[in-house]
Amino acid sequence: LAVPIPGGDNEPAFQGPTTFHLIQISSFANSTWAQNQGSGWLGDLQIHGWDSESGTAIFLKPWSKGNLSDEEVTELVEIFRVYLIGFLRVVQDHVSEFQLTCECRPL
């Protein structure tokens, strides 16, 4: 992204590529309960979130849908929802292979 500053020397305010990252955090309380959290980042700015209750994307900025139509956004959200359900299922199916334990203590 480049933003010219009015009245400046027309050098871009930001230089270099801006990256988009998706972050997924999955929490497993036991073999039957799990929750997903997700966020989308444009550089250092969070522009998307994930509502695990409804299984849908949250657009945190008015422009964060880009030029995608409502139908395209719905299709992408469905792809992520199916992926997250499948991911949770695979992990829960193989949890015994991980042999992880947690000793949680109050701070």
C-alpha cells in the first residue's frame, strides 16, 4: 500500500509490500469440546475476526471486504467454516496419539 501525503514530496508514506496473515487459535478443553478463534491481519492492522458461536467472519473495518460481492464473502466464510470443522474433527480423532496432558494451576 502506498499513501501519498498531500503537499509532501510525493514519496509514499509506506513503502514495501504489505502482507495479509490469517491466525487460527484452536482450544481443546477435552475430547468433545473445542473452540476456534481467528483473525486476519493486513500488516500490523487487524481487519478480520471470527465469531466461533455463529461460525462467521467479522469485518472490523468498513473496507475490509475489499471488492468482494456478498455472495463471494458468503462462499469464503463457508470455506473457512468447513475447514475449521474438519480441523477440529481430525485433531479430536487423533488426540489419543498426541498424549498431551495439562497441569493447570491458579496463578
